[in-house]
Amino acid sequence: MQQIGIGIIGLGTVGSSVIKLLKKNGSLIAERTGIELVLLKAADLRNRKDIAGKAYTKNANEVLNHPEISIVIETMGGVSPAKQFVLAAIRNGKHVVTSNKELIAKHGKEIFKAAAANGVTVLFEASVCGGIPILHTLRECLASNKISEVSGIVNGTTNYILSKMTNEDLGFEEALKQAQQKGYAEADPTMDVDGSDAVYKAAILAYVVSGAHVDPKNIYKEGITKITKADIEYAKEVGYVIKLLAIIKLNNGELEVRVHPTLVPNTHPLAKVSDNYNAVFVRSDAMGESMYYGLGAGGDPTASSVMSDVIELAKKTVNCGSCCGPETYKVKEKKVTLKKVEDIKGRYYLRMETLDKPGVLAGISSVFAKKKVSIQEVVQKESVGNVAQLVIILDNSREKDIRDALKKISKLSTVKKINNVIRVGAN
Amino acid sequence: MQQIGIGIIGLGTVGSSVIKLLKKNGSLIAERTGIELVLLKAADLRNRKDIAGKAYTKNANEVLNHPEISIVIETMGGVSPAKQFVLAAIRNGKHVVTSNKELIAKHGKEIFKAAAANGVTVLFEASVCGGIPILHTLRECLASNKISEVSGIVNGTTNYILSKMTNEDLGFEEALKQAQQKGYAEADPTMDVDGSDAVYKAAILAYVVSGAHVDPKNIYKEGITKITKADIEYAKEVGYVIKLLAIIKLNNGELEVRVHPTLVPNTHPLAKVSDNYNAVFVRSDAMGESMYYGLGAGGDPTASSVMSDVIELAKKTVNCGSCCGPETYKVKEKKVTLKKVEDIKGRYYLRMETLDKPGVLAGISSVFAKKKVSIQEVVQKESVGNVAQLVIILDNSREKDIRDALKKISKLSTVKKINNVIRVGAN
């Protein structure tokens, strides 16, 4: 039996779960792979002797400099000092497995360059959608496919909130409170509900699909805080459910990356993904449509992904020179240009308050018509006093044209307020 | 750029699609992997020069004996002569990729033994669920997980038929005709509708999960021909949809493998998998519940899986000694015992015709009670003349007890006919 030494930095939920999984299934892994994974050092500033036993250390350098550790697992999260630790591990000739989405999204380019220079591999399956093996699937299983779209429910917190709003008719605040009670949302839920967490995952997915490092700052982001019960209800009436999607599209070297609430048709596989589950829908030329579904967070599912990366690298260390595939796709970056969100074409859902009198729709329609935006469906909702609720679905149009038209429409004397504009997608 | 020579035997739908995919995306694969896959020989008894060009040959031995071919793709299907060809390729030191479910299900044991003896690997992703990377996922991505259940919609033909019956209220014959018109069912649909095709896939999934070779003949099999519109309607009323499932469960070394129509709760992810799509639901200890969804048949999706195996083996050939994982899990066979279907515990849906008079249900209930089978739900449907339709859902019970009870119930003077017995599952 070959032995491979591993070390862990960061013993929070994920790091602790990795240790527990190794204890529980280490002999099964050995039986399957012929390799015994031996935890030599596990570092955290907090005392974690209860979890790591005699491998515990307060000093990350004991992991980074251990001569018998071949694989360093980084599960501390955040950029600093995780980045320094990961780069040090790489310089010391160690493979790295990380669950750190922020680190890979922001500094993947530098990290992968260092890894290549030092002949080691950095794997990061757990950084996107917890237990779902989406990066491995894109990288290995669809290696013969041209991938044109990856659309994912990549944040469990917001999916839980939107599911509750949809299925139990709760408002945003109430649904958020329930998510917090269930432990699906942090005390400060900002990073989840404003789309920031999903943006990191979108950047990583975009990299694996295209080879391009997209700065998270350049990714269009819209959270779910403006979604109301009314929007969810009206969307339902016209056959849609609202989901926060990370959308990556790649066509002819042109890359779209964005995160925003989206009206997903009821018939689409993503529409049925509820509660805190994640799922990633992929469109590729040979395989067609496929979807990968599971828990996107939590200690055990995330540890499952960490361990699959560790096993891949352990096999590589035992058996190979430079085998088991490149760390991700090799695609020349310069080929890819990031499409501006203004230039993206799509359909749109609008909800607005107008005066309830003849000619209102004619006025709105004519503004759209001038911008060559055509209206697919109009539903006039309840009228209160002299104010009508108007829901409009716009046909495939360029975002800039719609924005320009809406600016004009908001100034019409018949229009009281544009309540919400949500993209319709996943067609 | 490293070159790897490949050969194909069998140029039907799948083999032809592999050639087309290689032509279309060969340079993309080379860019991603650093390996150029070169088709050296492609054999079929039918003239396929139009597809294979100068690689075409009528003689499979030109593939099997070609000194520069490292990977032989077998896409001819059936046992003979595919088995002889695969064994010859193995003896000649060539890795093998096959899409042949019947061959692997029936003769996997012999083939893997030969491969091990000759130091080559046989991969067979395309043999189960076409393009869905389920075997790779079980083998690599869930390598740290104890897998307790794999339940799959693994046959697109029957899923299409059942979906049509469910969503468009068609009868079996009508739905089958539509499936044939769409090319989703063969002129002779027996192998699909009687569950035989799903049994092969169940055997392969069971092997990957447990390491045990289960003879397809020993797998309990029930097709969909007895499912009526009435069953689908009544199932819907109590919150279920009927799917043909291949079910594999592994607990404490005890293995269950079976294929039968199943009432799947509407809330289960498999319930939403419609038309000719396949999906495999997996329950494992670290990851929890996950599902993998896509097209389970068709040239392009199947070719996608074939090519992912080819790429894995090509990387191994270029870079490694014995890397990239064992051909499947290494689990000692003797540890696994196949559970008899009579001993399996589950819930059941019954539909029967009874006389419409007081005391009928009391009589039926008392028979079940004697066998300690408890009734969860009873719905009395329309009564015509003196005959009532009774739908009963039984609580978790041993199949043998239910069968014994039903034998007695069928002899009650108040019971005219037991129309159908369907397992309730995927809880």
C-alpha cells in the first residue's frame, strides 16, 4: 500500500469535515485506489486538537514545510493569508486542493502560473457548488465537447429564499429569516443575497469553460433583494419561476458572464431545483443538454469534492509523471473577449405601475417600437384607484435598447413607476 | 504534440458519431490535452468509406493488429463477435473503450480479468445512460463516498412513453407509436419496454458501485407494458408519477438490484425527468443526494462519453504507468450478497376491482393485518355497476408478505381482480 501525506490549513466547517470523512472512509478509499492518505499536519489558529488529534498545529508553516506532505488542502477561505499559504505550498513543490472560491476567482491566474512553474497542480472542485462535480465534469467528462452555455443555481441561500417565496408565499425578509434559522444564511447575508458569492463561482466556471480569467469586478451582478412576492406571482402566471442564475455563454470566442435573477421557464430542468439545492445546466455540442444537481454547501458535501481532488492528485503522485490532465483547459486567453452586458440579447420581464386609462399601452409600445424592441406578452393586473399594474414580457432584444427605451418610458406622464425589470432566460 | 492512434470497430450510429465528433472537435481536444487523436482504422462489414474515409476497412483484424493503435473503440453492440474482438484487442495490449452494455453486463468479469492480466484498461461510460458521465462520477468524483443507492431512469424509450401517458393522457400503445415515429423506439421495442435494456445498465451500475458482477439473469425485471392510464391517473392523485427505475442499493455488503416501474413522489428530483431524458439519482454518505441528467441515447451524446473515455486513456498512455485510476472500484466480490427480491422491503401501490358493498375493505385489511402489512392509504374510485375500483398504498413491508397476502386476497369472493401491483419508491 502506497502512502501519501496530506496537510490541511483551516479547520472550520469544511476542513473539519475533510478530517472526519478521511477517518470514516479512509480504508474504503485505500481499497478503491490502493493509496493510503495520511493526515500529517492540520493547522488552525483556533485549537482544533479535538478534530485533528496529534496532527493539530497552530502553525501553518508546519504544513507548508513538512517534507512528507505532497498535497496541501486549503480550506480557510478569504484571500489573506490563504493566498500566501497556497503560493508557499506551490513553491515547496506541493499539489494544492482548495475550496476557496474568492481566492481562485480573484487570484487564479497568479496561482495557476506559479503551479505551472513549479510542476504542481491546483484543483478547486469544492470552490463551486460544494459537492457537485461540475468542474471535473466540464474538464474531463465533456473534454470532447464545445461548451456553449453553463447556467447554474450556484448559491443555496438565495435558492432557499426564492423557493420559500415561491412555494410558501413568503416575503423576502421572512424567507431570509427562515434561511438564517436553518443555518442556510449567515447573520450578515449580504454576500449571498447581493450575488457576490455567485459572482466568484461564475468567474471560476467561466475560467474552466473558456480558459479566460475574468476579474469578478467585471462581472455583471444583480442580487435578489428587489424580487417581490408580486414578481414571483406574476412570473408564475406566465409559466416561469424566478431563480438567481450564474450564466456563462461562449460563442465564437465571445464570452458572456453574469449573475442576476432570471425568469426560468417551468419546463426547464433548473426550474425544479428547490430549497438549498444547487444545480448546473450545461449546453454543449455533442452531449446536448445536461444537468448536475446536489448540495452546494455544507461540510460533508464540500469535503466530498475536496477528497475527490485529493484522490486525483494522490493517484497522480503515486503513478505518474504529468498525468491526470492539465489543471484545467488550455485555451489561449487572448481569443476570448468579454461581452458587455449592454450588448447581450435576451428577453425581459417588466412590471410597472401606470395610469388606468386608454392609450397607456399605446404610448409604451411606441417607445419600444422605436427601439425595435417587440412585446411578446402583456398582462394587465389589478387596478387600484386609478393605478394599473402592467406586466410585459419583451421579445429577444439588446439590453442597451431596452434600457434606453425604459429611460424614456419612465418619463411618460402615464407611467407612475417601473417596479422591476428581470431578465428571462434559460431558453 | 503527442499522437495517439485509435481504431474503431462498428460504424453504426455511435461509431459514425465518434468519427464525426473527432473530425469536428479533434483540434479542440488537442488544445485541451496536448494530445492528437489519430483515427488509423475503422472497421465495419457495411461499406462506410463515406464516414471513415481512408481509415475504412471491412476487416476488424486490421484494427486489432494495427501496431500504432493504442486504443480500440468497440461500438458494434451485441455479444458476438464483439466479445472476441474486445478480448483480442486486450491480448494485443490495447486499451478498450466500449459502448456495449450487453457485453459488459454479461461478460464484464471475463473482460476485466483479461484486461488486468494484460495491463490495459477497459472503460465503458457510454454503456450506461449515453452522454451522462455517471460511471466516471461514481468512480472518480464520489471516490471518497460510501454509496448506498443509485436509482436511475436509464431507458429513454420507456421514459418517453410514460411521459406521454402522464402528460398527454395517451394509452401505452399510442405512446409507443409516437416514440417509434420520433425514432426513440425500435420497430421491435421489446428490449426497451420489457426492461431488458435497463437490466443491463443496472448490472453495470451495480458493478461500479459494489465491485460485484451480477448476472443480468438474476436481476428482478418488470417492464412497463402492464402500466395503464388508470394507474398513472391514480398515482397522480396521490402525489406520484410512474417511472421505470433501475434501483441499486448497497448496505452492509448486501446488494439489491432490480428494474421495475416505480411510483416516484412528485417532490423527488427524478419525478421531473421527462421525455426521452435519462437521469441517475445517487445517495452517498458525504455528498448526500445528487442527480445527473441528460440524454441517455443518440449518436452524439453517446459519442461524447466514448470520447471522454478515449481522452482519459490517451492521457494515461502518454503520461503514465498505471495512472488515471483503476478500471473501476476495487471491492472484494465475496463481500457482496445479492438480496432476493422477496426479501426487499418497500411500499406498494395496488389497484383492484372489488364488489361494491360493505365489508369488502374489512376483509382485505384483515388479510394484510395477518401478514403484518399495514395500509397507508385507501382511495375508492368510481363504481360501475356493482364493481368498485380500489387503490391501496401499503406501508413499508417485505415483498414476500405482500405477495402471500395478495394470493389470499385474490381468492376472496369480494375481490374480482387485482389489476396491478406497483412498487412505491425513491423515498
